[in-house]
Amino acid sequence: MPRKKKAPPVPVGKKIKKARTAKKFSLDHVANETGFSIEYLKEVEAGKAIPPVGALLQIARALEIDSGSLLKEPESKLQSRIKAQTKRTEDYAYATLTPGAENKHLKAFLVSVEAQQTHKGVDYHHEGEEFVYVLKGKIEVTVGEHVNKLKGGESLHFNSGIRHKLKSVSDETAELIVVIYTP
């Protein structure tokens, strides 16, 4: 008996574009609300760039939608949900650890950054706080102009309203837990 195929998940860029056009928001509006360039927002909507978690939070706030709706995919089991909600860029992947927390202020993610890689795209910032705990590997978290070097078992708590970016400085894939609080 052939297996019933599930519909493929809707790419995050398509969800963003659908929400933006449904609310009749221009790219100018979203760019002014997030600080991202129109070119970058077009790349995101076209699926050419997958924004990191912080950028997704900013875009969701600008669109006046729940950020969880951008990651949420219908699945039956928790592990399947986490696997389905894993989003990848070329060198970076994240999975929500708090499925069902769409309307909550606190969200947690399991993040993997390939060896010797940085986020693609832009630095990002979002209102609130961020906590990073390194499970394995070595990373640099640049907050403003300050570079924080962390290795497995170390953590950092910072004001996520300041532009920040993450870089792996490991010879292995770095894995970390990122907890984001947005008011």
C-alpha cells in the first residue's frame, strides 16, 4: 500500500511574503521597522536567504504576526515537530525547542553552526534579551563591537537590542542553545 505523502512545509520566505501582502505592508515599511535592506527582505521572501532567529523575530514584529507562525509546521509527535521545524541556511541550522510557544515571550532554539562559519546575511538585533549556552565547539558572539569567545559549557546573557552576530571558530560544528526573550 503506498504511503500518503505529506505536503512539503511552506518555506519561511513565502510565509513572510504572504503575511506582508495580506496586511498590505510595503517592503519600505518592513525595512523601516526592521532596519534590513529591501534587497535582503526580497532575498528572504524569495527563499534565497533564510534569516537567523533574531531576524525572524524582527520581521514578525514588523508584520504584527506571531514569530512562532513562521516556524510552525503541523506534525503529530514532538520529535517530528522539532525535526520539521529545523531551518537551514548554508552554514547554520536551528530548531525550536519550544513548539507551541507561539504567543509566549520566551522561545528556545537548538542552533548548529558549521565549523569556521558565520551567519550569512546581516547582523541582527531585536528588542529583549538573549541567552546563549554552548553545548559543543567554540563560538564568537559579537555584541556591538565587543567580541565574546565561548566554548562548550560556557554561556552569555546580553541585551539583544544591540546588533549582534554569531560565528563558529571551531574545527567542528558548534552546537548551542539560544533562549530569546522579547517583551
